[in-house]
Amino acid sequence: MALLEIRNLHARIKDDGREILRGVDLVIERGQVHAVMGPNGSGKSTLAYVLAGKDGYEVTEGQVLFDGEDLLALEPEERAQKGVFLAFQYPVEIPGVAGMTFLKTAINAHRRARGEGDLSTPDFMRRVRDASDRLQMTQDMLRRPINTGFSGGEKKRNEILQMTLLEPKLAILDETDSGLDIDALRIVSNGVNALRDPERSMLVITHYQRLLEHIVPDFVHVMSAGRVVRSGGKELALELEATGYADYGSDAA
Amino acid sequence: MPAVRETVDQVRSIDVDRYKYGFATDIASDRAPKGLSEDTVRFISAKKGEPDWMLEWRLGAYRRWLTLREPTWARVHYPKIDFQDIYYYAAPKGPAPKSLDEVDPQLLATYEKLGIPLREREILAGVERPRVAVDAVFDSVSVVTTFKDELKKAGVLFMSMSEAIREYPEIVRKYLGTVVPVTDNFYATLNSAVFSDGSFVYVPEGVRCPMELSTYFRINERNTGQFERTLIVAEKGAYVSYLEGCTAPMRDENQLHAAVVEIVALDDAEVKYSTVQNWYPGDKAGKGGVYNFVTKRGDCRGARSKISWTQVETGSAITWKYPSVILRGDDSVGEFFSIAVSNGYQQVDSGTKMTHLGKNTKSRIISKGIAAGHSSNTYRGLVSAHRKATGVRNHTVCDSLLIGPDSAAHTIPYIEARNARAQFEHEATTSKIGDDQLFYARQRGIGEEEAVALIVNGFVRDVIQQLPMEFAVEAQKLIGVSLEGSVG
């Protein structure tokens, strides 16, 4: 059984009824890294949000199975607890809530959902320190309110830190390279690559081939106007880099 | 404050309704005849065995009150109060207890149920628990004050107001009404006429009060107003930290609570006054609840003195409350840290006044309003500098957080600088708990209620940090309880 099976997924924006996803098909096996590329407005980020359960979208057709279970029937926190992680393109600021507090709350929520007790503070601190060292994050950063006043690079590293500690089965990276300089891109990519595992799948959404030089995918898909219009190996990314998205139209939505 | 910790934990396990302190104690009580007249005032004064000067003071206030009208400037709405339909005095029947052993067991059981530690021996036996002296006020009378003797050894006087009027009339007379004059405002004048009980604290020169003092107010009787009067005096170089907690049973009719608190700080003295106000807020439809119309004011009378108000307001149907500081002494400091949470149909109009009279006086205001449900939450503040008060500084931060589409927040800051050398800063924000913030937290596996609590606790963090440690944890929990069911 595949980890993630998306079948003919249609979704529209609740407010204005605009259809963004128009029959997405995608299957991701365990341990695979899939990249989704495509022009702006092709529905890449919407796909990520619909998978994570963000409010404001309505699924009108199709289904999504995660580990064989109907993912769309679950609340966002339940999806997260079952192993779906979304690294946000624009991580949200929460004033006054220290990064540490947020992390601990999230980790313990996962543990409780699995029927485990809360993590002890020393254990928690040790795990955070190990993971944050690898991402070259300072303890001071984690004491500050989460994402508040962070640079673009700091926010993205913070996303990968959370991903490291929450150990998802499926990591969705939404334009993780946006706003990163070359050094930050390397740190973030190394962080992601360290999490590659036969039991963990990734869905890497990106506009540019650049990220895929660092996080090398097993498969590349091209989205256009709300559908996957072409799939191939990692060489497809290079081809796109050469030809651009002109062949795929810009966007219908 | 362990009292509050226990209150929350213990009563949580009782689990009645959303309001966890809503039980009533069935106890025979002695009441004044309904309504307000000179006779009522005389009745109360006689019940308390007061000296003549006190009675005259009350009667003066009563006559003054007859000429006053209820203030209407606050952003709160309620049917007109019939002041003749209220009992102004209610006390558990029987002679006043002389010691804890004589206190009616039912009263002790009530406080036990509320988690308020009254048995000194047991408190003394507890090793890890920090000791807090408690004055327990039930309706119109103080039923017991703990650790009185031990405090007295340190020179600190801590007792009910009624007792202080009898035992230490010279101190009471010297300070009573000097911070909140009899003529101050409608409710303060009413309180001056009919005040029943409250706490009296006197810390002599150079003494640092050896333990936290606290008063626990409980309104029990039906149709009864509670008019507490508290006076705290810190002589030169003295320090005291005082905590106040309040609850009431769930009743369909509204109850009136019109308190006056006066604080005097002389040279180099410091007083910290913390409140957790959790009066019954009314039911989901807005029926019942306490009208909390309170005048609290501190006077930094001496140079370099400091008065800090910290309040966590989660209860009451209507709150009308502006703990203020008069900065009279040069270099004195006034602080106001407030968290006001409203849900259901609660109405809050609260804030502070910082009146800068002395040179180089400083004040700081941090107000955090959280409005959920159909509630309305207003911050109202006045910062003023006298013509001769040079080198004055104030920094004000007013933040409002809205939860749901039907709540409202208002910020009404007044600033009056009568000289050009005052420096006033004001920051204000209003935000909604963003759908994006909620989704972000939920995407990390955090449930919706917990996510709201997390975001709210982040929002109030700078005020929570002002509270004593063990008190802070409880305040956070209380806020969580007040906001239960505010999302989804």
C-alpha cells in the first residue's frame, strides 16, 4: 500500500468558488521523494494546504488515502498526529509564544495522540539541542517568540527543526527555498536530507530547479492549471530549467 | 498563590458547570432590613460596635450619596439598579468567632471546597507550600484571619477592617478616606456609608512583611451587596505583597459588589497588590452575574515609593474598575499590569489612572484585553502630569485580542501633560486570533482549544511575568478555563 494516494482530487476556494485543483492524481510510496514543479498559480500550494486540512478550501471530488485511511475526513491536528507535516512557505508569527514552548506543546500533543506520556524536560532539551545544532540555530533563537522578527532563513530553519523533532511520515515542503540565500539553502537542504529515510516520504513543492540540486528527488511532476500534466525522473527538472514553463501555460485559475 | 492553585485544581474536580465556584452555602444569616436609609447605616455601625466618629463618617457619606447620580460614562449597559432592593448587610448568625475553633464548620467547609487554606496548623505542617496569611470575608464579615499573631510579632498588623476600627482607631482614622475621599464617586461614596468588612494591613517603618498576605472574598447571600473596604499602609521603607481572590455562587439575579481599596506608601515603601477576580460572570445567555463596581487607588505619598497593581480579571457580568496611582512623592513609581478576559455576555470597562504630581515620577501600564463570545472589553486610562511635575515618564501598552466574530474591544486612553517636560509613550494594538496562527499550531498536532490557550498565553505573557511564580501558573489556567468553548 502506498503511503499517499491522491485520486482525481478537485478543490475550490470556499469564498469565491474558484476551482484550483482540477483532478490531481499522485501516488507516493514509502521512502520516496517527489518534487512538484509548475508555474505560479498552477495549484501547487493549494495541494499542500488541502492535504494538511487548511480551512477555506472545499474538496468537491476525488479522494486522498494516507496509509490507507481517508485523510480528508480528519481534522488538521489529527492529520499532523498521523504523520503529515507541512513546512510552510510563510511560517506564521505567534507573539509571546517562545519557540521552545511551541515545540514542546507540539511534541507532547503527538505523544499523547500515540498514548504516550509527556516528554521530560531534560529529554526534550537534549533532542532540541541536537537538532538545532545541526541546523546552526542558537538557543537564543528558540527562546524568542516563534517566527517573530525572524529572517526568512531563520523561519525556514525553524520549520525544518520542527520537522526533525516531529518525525513525520510525510513531509510536505512548500517553496522551502523561497527567500533563502545560498548558505541558508545549503543548511536547510542538509537538514532535510538528514531526514531521508526508507520510512519517510517527501513532497517537495518548488518553482525552481535550484532546490532540487540539493534535495535530489526520485520523481518530478509538473502541475499546470490544477492537474499533474507530466511526470518523470529527476532529469525532468533539468529539462524544465532549460525550457521554462512556457509549454505548460501560466495559469488558468 | 497556593490558595488559587488549590482553588483551581480542587474545584476542577468538582466540575459543576463552566463556572466552578458556583455553589451556595446554606447557612443561617443575620441581615439588615432591605434597602438603604440612615437606619441601615446605623444598623451596620452598631452591628460592628463602632465608635461614634465612624458612625458620623458613614452618615456624612450617606447624606452625600443622596445627592449623587450613578456614573454613565462607562461603556457598559445594564438595567437601572434599585438601591432599595438590596440587602446591605449579611453575616453568618451567631456571635463572632474568637478563634478558628469557633468558626462554623460549614463555613470552614466552604473555604475548604474553594481551596482556601484557613487552618494554620495544617498550613504550618506543610513543608513545601509557601505560607500565605489569609483574611476570609464571607458576605459582610471577616470570618477568620490566619497567622495574625505571627505577623504581629514582626510588627505587621493584618486583620479585618471592623477589628481595626475597634483596636487601632488612631491609624484607621489617620488614613481612611485619604486616598479615596468620601466624595470621590457614586460607588465609593456608597461604600463609605455602608462598607461592611475588608482587610486592614499596616506595615511599620523598615519592615518587610514576612509572608504574602491575602484576602479571599466570597458573596453568598441572595440579593446582597458586598461593600468591602480595604486599607493598606506601608510606612517608610516597608514592603508588602498582597493578593486578593473573589468568587460567588451562581444566582439568576445580579449581585452588587462595590468595594473601595486604599493604599498608602510612604518614603521608600513598596506595595504590590495582585487580584484574581473571578466573580460569577452570569450564564451563557447573560443572566445573573456580579456587578463589580470598584474603586481602587494607591497613593505614593512618600519619595521613591512604589505601588504596583496586577490584576487578572476573568469574572463578573460587568466590571467597572480602574486601579490607580497618585504619584505624589518625587521619584515614585506606579505600575498597572492587567489581563481582562471576557466571554459570553460579560462587559468590562477597566483601566487605570496615573496621576503624576511629583518630580521624576514614572509609571508603566500594560493592559491585555481578551474578548470572546458576545462580550465587550474596554480599556480606559488617564495619564496626567501636573504643571510642576518635571521629568515625568509614562509608558503604556494596550493590546486587545478578539476571539470569534461577535466580540468587541475598545481602547480609550486619555493623556494630559501640563508641562512640556513630561514624556508619555502609548502603544496600542488590536488583533484577532488569526486563522493562520490556529492552522499553524494545529498543523503541528496541537488541538484547537490548546492552540487558542497557547496563543492567548503568549499574548498575556508580559503581564503574567509580573505575578508571583506559583500565582502565574494558576492565572494562566484560569484564563484557559474562562475561554473554554470560545472557539469551534
